[in-house]
Amino acid sequence: MRVAVFSSKSYDREFLARANAAGRHELVFLDARLDAATVPAALGAQAVCAFVNDRLDREVLQRLQEMGVRLVALRSAGFNHVDLEQAQALGIAVARVPEYSPYAVAEHTAALVLSLDRKIHRAHARVREGNFALEGLLGFDLHGRTVGVVGTGKIGECFLRIMGGFGCRLLATDPQPSESCRQLGVRYVELPQLLADADVVSLHCPLTPQTRHLIDAPALARMKRGAMLVNTSRGAVLDTRAVIGALKSGHLGSLGIDVYEEEADLFFRDLSGEVIRDDVFARLLTFPNVLVTAHQAFFTEEALTAIAQVTLRNLDAFEDRGQPEYPVTPARLA
Ligand code: NAD
């Protein structure tokens, strides 16, 4: 199949080309992010391959269908950026990579927790400037602290295992509790209790209509004063303006994020030297107790290898049997 690969970076090209070494598919690598303006670049393709900030709304899907595209192969686990009902109505199959490396995301989450706690980002900058003072760098032992995880799927469970290794007490909330988490010693509670009891709250649920702004001003007010909040799931699970309010008042002790609700215009690009026009994001960067990474939690060799291999398997299966190996349907959203 001819496949238009949108939002492709040097690393996507490298790993996808390796997975397609036999040359079964013609991969056309495009720098552009897929949206209504760039959709004509898919002309002649039977499939498009898209990433997290590509826009697959009603209009884009309609245009893709008119151009003969029959498959959208996502290079992500999350599918909140696709209008699944429209895709189904148009007869466009949607595929994803349901699991590539939960370790990659969970380990990055742990890195954010440790960096924020022990202020590694500030210590690194200080030492390079010849400032070896410790004032302002006081941390806390993770051992004996309570970690609360929202969403105990693949990544949430992996993160809980890591934090269990530090000697943390483990709390979680999930509409579908997991037996393997219970066996780890995880105690399931409702979200308000988790927020009230946890010293570190980490978000690992998908973005759905139910989880949009799950952590809003009332939820933040329920958190322990001085607690840490970490989000490596999807930006809009957090109400960023409310979070800024909680940081300004000092109620929220620290924030680590790998995702941001308006990240599509910022992330995955080198904008150094340019003016950041997003005032909310710019405000976040001014806090000494906020650590932001630009959606890199998935970014390990193992994860990129798996993403490329599963994406190619989705393409192969669609060509052979008319169904990708890992389809996503509106039923999944429900
Ligand atoms: P998963 O499907 O295995 O687990 C998600 C869990 O969240 C499920 O157990 C589900 O029951 C639970 N859940 C759903 N609604 C909930 C709610 N309202 N409250 C609490 N829990 C709820 O998914 P996963 O592979 O563990 O991934 C989790 C999320 O991480 C993905 O949806 C994706 O958005 C994000 N992610 C981010 C990166 C990154 O690079 N930052 C990479 C991969 C995935």
C-alpha cells in the first residue's frame, strides 16, 4: 500500500523504514501535521499513518475518504484525536498500537517525580553556574509516602510497581480495578479520597469525555497542601488554568507534565528563539516547582521499535484481510 506518514520526524523515518525493510509498503514521509490544510498531501495513498497531534476530525476524514484512503494507522495508543464515529460511517478503518512499552512512559513518570522531589533540574543549573549552595533544594523521602495513581492500565500498573520499589504506600482509582495491582498491595479508593491522601498523584487514564478536566479546581482543592501532581497521560485531563491557580496559591507543591492540552502548536518542533504566544503555557514555565517535558515519555528505542513493527503489522493485516491487527471502533470509546 502507499501510506502517507504525517508528522514524521527523523526518528519515525528511521524506525519505520527499518520495520518496512522488505519494502512491502510505499511509505511517503511528510513533515506536515495532518489537518484540513495539509490533507491534500495524502493524494494517491490508500492509508495514512498519524501521530498524537494530527487532526482526524469530521472534515479531514471526509476528505481522506474522497481521496481513496481506507485506513488510518495511528502510531499511538491514544485515539482521542480521531472522530471514530465519522471514520466508521465513512468506512475508514482505524488502527492503533495498543501497547508498545508501558515501561518507557512509567519510567519517565518516575523520572519526573524524582527530579521534582530532589529538584535535580534546579541543582543541575546551579552547579553549572558555580552555585553549590543547598538552600531551596530540600526534598522528601519517597519511602513511606503515599502515591495515588488515576488509571491502573498497563502504564499505571508499571508505575505503581516502580513506586512500590521505593517503599511507597500505593493507592489507585479506576472504574475497572486490576487484580494484579491488588496483589501488589494497591488499595483502590474513590478519586476524592485518593486526592486527599496522596503525596504524589499521577495520571494514567485515557482522555475521554468523562476524564476531560478530571483534575479541575475542586479536585485540586481536595489534594493535600504541598502534594505533587504528575501528568504523562493526555494534557486535557488537567485543567491547566486551575493548576496555575493552585500553584500560585501554594496549595499545589509541584507539577510535572509531559503533555499539555494545547500542545499541538508547540510540541515536537524546535521553536528555540521564537516567541511563545501561548500565555498559559508561558506562565507554567515561570514556576520553579514545575517541570515540563515535551511529550517524550514514549521516546525510547524499545518503544519506537515496537511502534514501527506494530504499525507495519496493522498495514499488512489490512492489506491481507481488510482488517488491521489492532482496530479501534467507537465501541472502544464507550
Ligand atoms: P490502558 O488502556 O492500559 O489503561 C487506562 C486505564 O485507565 C484503564 O484501566 C481504564 O479503566 C482507566 N480509566 C478510564 N477512565 C478512568 C477514570 N475516569 N478514572 C480512572 N481510571 C480510568 O492505557 P495505558 O497504555 O496504560 O495508557 C494510559 C494513557 O497514557 C493513554 O491513554 C495515553 O493517553 C497515555 N500515554 C502517554 C504517552 C506519552 O508519551 N506521554 C505514551 C503512551 C500513552
